[in-house]
Amino acid sequence: MSDATTAAARVATLRAQLVPSTNPASAAAHSAATSVSASTAAGTPPAGPPPPVDVRALNLLLDHDNYATRDALKELMKSPLFVP
């Protein structure tokens, strides 16, 4: 499988996870889940489970290239050397 095909498959998978379906029932649930309440606007996190997003897949999409180097740098930045 070529890199372009693999990348296209990854984007399609992420899009399916992040974009709500056109089903009216799920669209209503999505709009209710994404509406900003007064407690959220005040800085209090909303109650309930976090959204079902694959964080690793999203990072791969956003980072785009040099995954190992970026992961190593993220770990390095957590070290006490970089604490202000």
C-alpha cells in the first residue's frame, strides 16, 4: 500500500471519528454535546466522559511528519530541565 493511500485511509478514519453523521438522532446528540453551557464557559469542565477521540491518531494527523522526533521532543520537554 502506498504512503498516499495509507494517509488517505488515516484521514478518512479520523474524519469518521470527528465529524458527526447526518443521522438526525446523532446530530441532535452531537449538538447537545457540543453546546457551551454556563459552567463550561466559566471554566468548569463539563460532566461526563471525554469524547471518543483517538488522541494518537489525531496527533499523527496534526504532526504530519517526523513522528519519532516529535514524540522524543515532547518527552524531553517534560523533563525538569525545561521547568521554569
